[in-house]
Amino acid sequence: MTQMNDNAPATRTLREEELTARVKDTVIAVLELDISREQLTEDTSLYSSFLGMDSMTLLHLLVTLEQEFGIEIDDEDVMNAEMKKVGSLIDLVGRLVVRDGAR
């Protein structure tokens, strides 16, 4: 008799929550922000005065995310993603983790 894994949806949600937390922690560290993870919402604009990010900082952030997650973010990935909000950055990393089979 095959048992169903009742934990599968919870595990997936946990992984999504972990991914979100790790991306937010990386953003906070790279930008040297003195805020909590909860203050950095998925709707926060990447280019808001709150974050103070510019194109060079975004490049540094993307390289750090590549190292943190073992993924490769190429120009096409960035161009296809709407890199406007923290949520879009989380979505990009999530897609690349699945694509690259990363950690």
C-alpha cells in the first residue's frame, strides 16, 4: 500500500519561505541595511531611496546571489525578469535554483 506524503505541500512552502528569507538576508547584507527581514517586503522597489540601490549595487547583489545559491544569472535572465521589486528578485532566484538544480 502506498502512503501519501502529507508533508509535501508544507515542505514546498518551507522551501519557498527559506528561499525568500535567504534572498532578503542577502539583499540586506549586500546593501548594508540596518533593517529586519520583515521590513523588506516583496513589494519594496529595488530602486527606492529606502534601499539606495544603483546599477553597480545590483550587479554586486546578483554576483552574491549566484555564489549564495550556486546559480548562474546571465544577461538574458536579467533582461527577461522585471527587476523592479524584491519579489521579482526572489522569483528570479527561485526559477534559476530549479533550472540549475542549485542549493
